[in-house]
Amino acid sequence: AWPAPVKVTVTPFGRTGPKRNWQAAPATLLAMGGYTNLMGDPDRAPLSLPGYYTEFQSGQFAFTAASACRFAGQKNNIDISMLEVLLSLSQFTTVMWHCTGRIRSRHGSDFWWVVPTNLFRCSDGWIYVNIVPTFWDPFGVFLNMPELAIDSRFQTNALRMENRDALHALIAA
């Protein structure tokens, strides 16, 4: 009943639909959204994301939608479902399933489909590396191993996937 031109409601499942009256904690929503299935080591119990990921992402959607309405000078009642926010952010999982029939699974800190992506020990602790294909050549220079750019085992991401163990050993060294 507030006389504001733009109103935003953020709830676990939205204000409409069959689950509108359900309650859920953020960890439950992460599990329902499939996130916990992907977190942790494959031979151990799944993990959940730390902190306030669900709340922050939902708040970001709410802020963006409200700002767009205010910028456009439109009145609106915006309904944010925290579960739908999480599902919209897992597009890579959805695309993998729909386009390749692959179901993502837990691989610990190794992001199985982009190589190298893993946690490596370094002299003062640990470093997490996520090198997308376009950064492969600069990554070799960063490691002071420019020869990686011409190593036939690592020419493409598919080859890096095939030779994952050898690549991880080189990086770890």
C-alpha cells in the first residue's frame, strides 16, 4: 500500500506460482538451483557457496529492474524470485545440457571443461587459475614458459582437456 512508483518484492519463490507460499533458506535455494551439486570434491558430500551469494545476486536483479523503471519514468511492481535468479545465473549448465547433452558434475576446484582451471600450490600459499582459451598464449608467458603456446599437446582447449594431468604437472612445477 506504499505510494511509491516502483515497488520491489524479493522472496524465495516469487509472489505468484505454485511455490509462492513456500519458505526457503539461501542454502536450500542453492541446492534447488543445482549449485551444491557442482561444489566440492566428487567423492565427498556437496558443498554450498559461502557468504550471501543468493541475497546479493537477487538484490542486484532487484536494483537493476527498479533502476530501469525509474530511469524510464514507469510505475511498476517488480517480483523477484530468488530461485529464478539463481537459475538464470546457471546458464552455462543449462547450455551444456541443451546443446551437448552433458550434465555438469563435481570436480573439486577443477572446472572440468576449461583447462587449465584449478587450484595450484605456490610459494606463499595457493593460487586459483582460470585460463579461457583466448588467454592461453599470455598465460604461457606469465608462467615464463612461452613454449606452451607451440606444444602440440596444448594447442586447443580440447587437447588441453585430453592432456590435463600433464598440463597440471607443468603448472604445478
